[in-house]
Amino acid sequence: MKNYGCIKIYISFLFIILLATGMLCACSSDKNRIRGEVQDDGAYEDEPILIYYLTRDEDRIEGVPYEGVMTEQLLLESMSAEPSDPTLKAVLGHEVTLKSVTRNDRSLTLDFDSEYNTLPKNTEVLFRASLVRTLCQLIDVDSVLISVNSSPLVDSKGIPYPGMSPENFVDGSRSDTNSYEKTTITLYFADVTGTYLVQEKRDIAFSSNVPVEKIILEALLAGPKVEDHNAVLSSDRLINSVTVKDGICYVDLTDPVLEIKSPVPEELSLYSIVNSLTELGYINKVQISIDGDTNRNFKSTISLMQPFERKQDMIRE
């Protein structure tokens, strides 16, 4: 996984841009009021200002209270500084470049370079959530848009994301950080003879904070829903982690997950995982490890030292 603490942002450069465009002004103005800040006129209730950071496990974001009035530039600076809590890390750092920040009425557009597109999906979703929840605390910012090289960020269907507000993210400090999405996944289980893999499609709704790769693995462990389809993995075992980088899905399982519920060949069990995950267009190979170790065998004979590619000939058409 790309290190989330490696996202670079040229704060000093942005500061000049923001000054030039009039986005920074005196702290006494309405533009720099923060939601939750108590003003002299009593217009705002005293709620904590939060800077959202990523957890070290990269499974959620956490809000850390910040004292003081902030502008767009100061919010971004805070998000690039490493927090004092060692379990958290800065959202912005040194690899993906924030090229510009522009304002259109009550919306901010953040434009990143092309490296943004290399972020793993689960990391990218948390990235968006942290930016939106932090920046929308400014009293005059209702939504945030993200673009890559001046082109709007799009979803898996090529549809541009609209301006995002905190309401699009259920809870910034829990596993359900983001709104729910609907998709169709393709799973492979053993056929009735235990000789081939057979396809099973499912329509699911899931929190976009949860990687769809993990949803697929959990569904494989839970077993088939179609009669005459046979389970290939134990239903009560654990997934340690699942991440995607450079077209390879890295799956770390607990040792007992290798137990097979039905007498199917080891290769069939292995490729139920590989073929199900490679149904996702951005995954070309799957690297499996057991409790963090690739110097293991799948059950007894299949070495896990190298990633696996899809095997179409194992599928019964």
C-alpha cells in the first residue's frame, strides 16, 4: 500500500496562491469564522474544531481537537503536520502533490497531480473523507470537490463526484466513515463435482470505507447462496488485511482459513480467491500470505512465494 504519510503538499506555495486569490483574509472576517467557534455576537456554539488524521492501520480517520481560528491554508498545514498521537499520521505529506486550491462561492476545489490516481481505493476514500470533514468546518465552506490535473475526480462508472459535504460521510471516526455504495461482485465457488469453479453474482450495498476486496473475501468465507455450489473455505476464519497496489491485491489470512469445508482440490480453493478478486478490473494478480508470511504453502503443496494470475480454464462456462 502506498504510504499515506507520503502525500506531499507545498503549503508555502499554496499560501501565496491563496493570498493572491483573496482566499486568506483577516481572522476577524466572516470568511475565516469556523463552525463551532464562539464569536463576540454569540452566533456560533462552542464545539471543538477537529483536524482529521489517518490511523496507522489505515482503516479509518480520527478527529483531533484543534484550538484557534483557522483558514483554508492553516487547515491544510495542520493536515500535513504529524500529530502527537503515535497511533495517527498526517493525511498530507510528500508524494501526491496538491497543485492548487480554488473557491467557487461556498465550495472549494482541490486539484492534485496524476499520482492521486495511484492511491489504493480504501486509502483514497479515507483521504477524501478527511479533507471534506476538516475543510467543511469553515463557516463559509459547504462542500469540497477534488480534481486531478484539472479534471474532476470520477467514480468507477466514470461519473464525476459532485461537491462532497460531511453528510456524505456517515462518521469520521468509525469504520462507516463514508456513504453506502451499490455494486455487483462476482464470486467463484466449487461446482457440485468439486472439479471446476462456478460463477455467482451478487448485488451488494456496502460502506465505501470498506474495501470491496474485503467484501469479496468475506463473501467467499461465508459460502455460496446458490444450490449445487460448494464452499471452498472455512466460514469462521479471519482476514488479517487486504490491500491493493500497482495492480496486485495483497491478501493476508490467518492460518486456519486454509481449512476446506468440502473435499475440493487445493488449487480450486486457491483460485476461488484469485479469480474472484481479478474480476475487479484494476487487479491483475493476487499475492496471498499467511499471518504475514509468504514463505508458506497453501494447505500443503502450493507455494505462496509468488503472486497468482487469473486461471480462466478452471471456470466452468
